[in-house]
Amino acid sequence: MLIDSDLLQKVIQPRPEKSHKGTFGRTVLIGGNHQFGGAIIMSALAAVHSGAGLTTVATDQWNQAPLHTHLPEAMCIDWQEKEQLLAVMDTADVLLIGPGLGDSSLSLELLAFTLAHQKSHQWLVMDGSALTLFAKENLTLHFPEQTVMTPHQMEWQRVSSLKIEEQTPENNRKQQAKLGATIVLKSHRTTIYGQQECYQNTTGSAAMATGGTGDTLAGMITGFLAQFPKNDETIAAAVYLHSFIGDQLAKKQYVVLPTQISQAIPQWMHYFSQKKDGNKEF
């Protein structure tokens, strides 16, 4: 199924007048080691700008000051404080782990901890090094139907054991069914292998080919799942909007930075929440 702007109009609804921050979901983002703190910051920017009501970032202590500088709206904890991490995870609607997580023993410990403590009502988004660790250590998903994996093709090769040249739609669908998770397979035309449908993205350009774009997408998916129905359509809408915004910026820019996409999210979400006339001219 090809995604178009009609899906955005369906998923992104005007906010109810009687609401509060809890109405729009609680997210916990886990990632950002000493070297790759920017990744989890970009994910957090995307989650908050996508409308998540409350966002907490569990990260290396070195990233706390930069995070508060870039995004004072997000709360922050030291990812080594397990009691505190468990306490915030218990309140979450959606968990994200992986951006800037790294591949250390602590990284693996955090991933195993997150998988072990995911609750039956919670959704989990896995990105970046979390996928590599998951494949390498042969870990188990406790709630696969409530898990979203966002691999690029090499990460999908590790998770699925399909070499890139073997990653046909048929083979990808078979491996997705075995895993049980929703797979957002990133490429120049990202494909979502969902629980019910397969969605083909129709937007995106080479202007978006820069570090952090995937971290931003993971944050958007997290923010969308926190506040909208938790299903294939919501995930596909986040994927489409991410690339759609990139395309709009690329009309006047040679390179589109991930943080620019995040800054533009509220404007375009407002646009599609109000646009009910069926006009597809932008």
C-alpha cells in the first residue's frame, strides 16, 4: 500500500479542548553513550516536537547538560540508576531504546533490562545499536506485536539473516512474520512491514542522507505512538511525515538536517490536523 497525505489527515487529529500533558502519552528514551549523545538528543527533539506529553531521557550523565540546553522540555536521568530507570519505565506508554546506545557491556545490560521490564500495555521502539545487540546476543521479544524495529538494510541483515541482495518484499515479510515485530526497513523508499499491512513510503530524498535522520525518525514514531492509536497506520504516518518534511525543506536546501525536520514537525502536524478538504496541492 502506497502512503500519501490522506493517511496523515486520518491519523493526526485536532487536540481535544479538555486535555493535559498526560493525555498525549509518556515516553522514555534510552540511549546516548559518552560518544554518541547527539543521537538520543535528536530522538528526544523529535518525540517532543511530535507531541508526546511527557518525555524522559535515560542517558549517560555526560549528556544531561547538552540535553537540557537543546530541550528543556525533556526530563533526564542517569541510565545507570536502575531503580530510577525502572520507576520512569513503569509510567511509560512507549519506550525507545537504541539511538547512540553503543555496544558495550552496559549497553547490552540496558537492552536486556528494557526487554525484561516491558509491560503488556507498553510499546517498544528499537533502533540503531539496540538492533545489532539484539541480533548478536539472540535476545527475545516478550511482546513482539507491540515492538517496532527501525533497521537500515545492514541492521536488518543482522536481525533477519537476509543478505541485502536477498531482502525482497517476500523474504522480508516472511522474516517479519517470524519475529512478530513491525519492521520499518529504512532505505531511499522506506517500507513498513506491519502487523496487518505493508506500507511503501513515497517521499524522501538524498538531501536527508545525513547522520541523525534515523534517530529523528525513531523519535517521531515514538511520539506518534504515545498519542495516536497504536497501530500500523500511526507508524506509517510518522514515516511519511518525516520524509515529507524533508522534501519540503529540500526544495530550497541542498542538505536537510535532522534537527530542522524536528523543528518543522509541529507546523506540519497542525496543517494536516486542520486540512480536511481533500486538497493534495502543497
